Amino acid sequence: VYMPGDKITMLPDAVSERLTLAAGEARPAVSLYAFLDPELAAVGYETRVERVPIAENLRHGALEAHFNEDSIAAGRLDFRFGQELGTLYRYARRLEAARGKADQVQERQEFSFYVEQGRVRIVERRRGSPVDKVVAEMMILANVEWGRHLLEFGVPGIYRVQSGGKARMS
């Protein structure tokens, strides 16, 4: 649970601290690799249990100043990880189109809350921004691919599903 100036984690602090994505650390992860051809069509997937070195913790608010519709349209991706994010964005758009959801306008408003020097600052967070689209599509891809494996091996799973703007477990 995230709230202005605080959060309540699902796991005890000692566990969360060992798994946090702090830059400069290597963290345990279950990774999904998508192998793409030059047109960004997936030619295969691989799941690995590994330790992933965290080069940098990329955050929505900081990225959106550099990675947005205007910078993409102008080809201005000359910031750290800009080219990689551009590739992920093109792949995310391809995945979105394959799901029949391309260019749908997100009508829900969301907000980020910040506590700075005892004052709360509320900033609207646009749904459907390039950063939002990359995160959402990569999450959907992982859920679909890993769900396919569960089905293939007859293993039940619990999923967070969303329809009509409402999330539930299924």
C-alpha cells in the first residue's frame, strides 16, 4: 500500500530490503527474455532464475521528462537508456496492437503523491504514456507467457485480471 510519505510492504522489511531494486546491487529474479527479429516480432522466449545486476532504478516521474510522446516523435532519445527504452516502446506498441488495444485512450486519471518538507504535492499521472505503456505491456507479456506454461503443465495459478477498469483475482 502506497500513501503520501509512506508505504506498507507485502513482505517484512528485512525481506523487502534484500529484494529492493537498488542501483549497484545484484538481486534474485525470475526473468523472461523475449528474443526478437529485426521487425520486433518475438521468435522465442526463455525464463531464467538468476541474479540481475541493477544498473539504475528507473522511475516513472524522472523518466517521463525525457521519455514521452514528443521526445519519441522528434527522435530525441539521447539520454541514458533512451535507445533501449525506444526499442521497448516500439515492442510494447506491437504487443498492444496484437491484443487489439492499439491507441486506445485511457480515460482514468491517476495521481502520484509526494511528501516534501512536510507538504503534500499531488501530480497527475497520465495513463497510456510511453513509460506506462512499456511497463503495462511487459507485465501482460510475462503474465501471458508464464500463464501459457502453467496451462501446458496443468498447474493452477492465481491471476490479477482487469476489465472495465476494475481489478480482481481469478
